[in-house]
Amino acid sequence: MSTESRISGLVTLILSAVGCAVAITAFMVYQYGPSGSYPVQKSLLNPEFIPALSFNAINSKTGAEDRYVFDNITFTYFSVDAQQPREVGVTYQQYTDFYKVIANEKSMTDVPQDFITLFDRSNPARLSIYIQTESNAQWQQEKKIFQEVQIATEGNFYRIQLRQEENPQHEWAYYHHPDIKEKAFNIFVPKQ
């Protein structure tokens, strides 16, 4: 093999690597946006996928891999009248209505620490999507939260739990939506 063909091969390899890097970067920018924000449509479970939600995960009861399926959705909030938390079941249509309200939003890119503590200090309302093991065997049965949305008591902010994030400091994407608390309550806890 001549020196010229080796150099040509090396140049081709380098250009291929650069081309792949550019393609991956372009894909990531397209997928997640140049700001690093999370679109709701890519961070919150789309209502269309709820009926088919089924996957394998480690069962904390058995330590083995098990099949998990969708169980239910609940909305939990602190009732000022009762001075305790209340939990109501959420229908598929209610979840879809809420998803439509926030579907086109993107998360905030710079989240101040005092904003994060806004959720930790208070009793945020919680929209929780639950999964359970497919098996009904008592020794194997487990129910757990698949994903959660928290709505700050302040009323204009919410956060979505990100799935499969390794760093607990970044397990939430934060959003601003005027009167989101009121809109959520109108959907999930309609006045009688």
C-alpha cells in the first residue's frame, strides 16, 4: 500500500468522523432544541400511548425483571377546607385535555434555586401516572409511579419528572404557564 493511498484513507476516515459528529449534533439540536429545553411533547407521556404502555423493568419486590403495564392516573392536591391531601381519579379524557393545554410548551433553561425550592417547600398538586406488574401474583405484584407532574401552589409554574435521568439534580424539567394551577383544577376537580 502506497503512502498516498494511506493518507487518502486517513483523510476519508477523518472526514467521515467529522460528518458523523455534525449529523449527531444536528439531530440533537433538532430533537431537543438549541437551548437545551425540553418540549412537553417529548418529556410527558402522550395520551395516545397510555393504553399500550407496557415494558420490562426491575421489580423491587423480587429483584428480577417483570412486565409493567398502565394502571391508573390520579390527581392529588392539598384541600384547604379539609386541611389534608385529597386524591381523585383522572379519566383518559381529563388527562388528554390537560395534555392539550401544555403540549406546545418548552421548559425553562435557567431555573433559579429559589424556584426549585418553591416545589419542595409547599404541597404541590401532583398528577401521577401509575404502572403495575402485569402478573396478579401477590408475591410479585407491585405498583409504582411511572411519571409525575407537579404544579406549584403559587399557580403559574409546574414541573415534569423526566424518565431515566441519572442525576437527581436534573430529574425535573420546569415550565411557566399562567394560571396552570387553576386550569388543572378546572379539568381534574370540576366544581359541582
